[in-house]
Amino acid sequence: MASNVTKRGAVKPTLNITPLIDVVFLLIVFFLLVNNIVTDENPDMKLPEVEKPETIQVVSENRLIISLIPDEEWEGEPGPGSPVEHVLQRGGKAKAISLAGVEYAMDDPDRIQAFRDKLVDLIRLRHPRGGLRFLFRVDATIYYREVLPVMAIMLEAMFECGLEKGETLIDIVAYMPD
């Protein structure tokens, strides 16, 4: 039988919290990284209230989120019902397209081509899983003429990947003209 008495006296139990601190630090770093990834895919935008529940639920496993980011900030509510003079004073331009956390500048043809190439790659990667859907988010301050070229690129990419008409769904979250 061993004794708890040593030359220095009785052994005092101690608690080593160094491994606990290491684990807590790693968890903090993990959650910070995951939070940045999630927020990068959804840039801060002014979007309309949606009525279809399919556009609210972005937890779909096979969904590509494409966002059209405005060139300028807009204060207030820019959607339907805004005074006409407020709507006409703003530029209504889009500065970038966001796809998978990467922004592609609208005024750079090389970046637009890079967006198209990335979109084609993602469609080819995700289409075989089935049920591919697109969520196209357009800020309320962007004019409709800025939306059309992006829609054309999306349709071109879908056609290039061999998607048939009606095979995928595009949910558009935007204020559309009356």
C-alpha cells in the first residue's frame, strides 16, 4: 500500500487547466472561421420581404447563392412606394457579383468571365447530385438593367452544362418593376 506522505509532507491534489485552455482556444478559432465563411456567402443587402417560403429557406444542400451587390449604399427603404425623386437620384448600378464568397467586379470583363467560369464549374460539380437550385439575390437599390446581363450569364452557363429548360429552379429575390 502506497503512502500519501513524502519527504516534503502530504501530496496536495492540483488541477492542470492548460489542456482545457487549449481546447477552448481551438473552439473559439473554429467558430470565428465558420462564421466568416457563412457571412461571406451572404453579403449585407437590402432585399424585399419574400412571400415564397422556398426563397427564405437557404438550407438546401444543393443550392447556389448568387448576389448582386450595389455600387452605393442606400438609406431608408428603397423598394416599391419610395418617392420617385429618391429613386431617380440614385445610380442603380451594381458593383459586383458574389458567388461562393468571392466578389467579381462588374466593370472588369476578365472578372465577369471568371464569374462565368466559376459558375460553370459549380454547376458541373453540383448538378449530378440532383435538385440543383439557384438563389439569385438582388439588392433593392439596383436597377433592372443591371440584372439582365447576370441572368444571361446564368442561363448561358446552365446551357453550356447541358441543363434542360425547367430542370433547375432559379429563385429571384428582388424588387421587380411593375
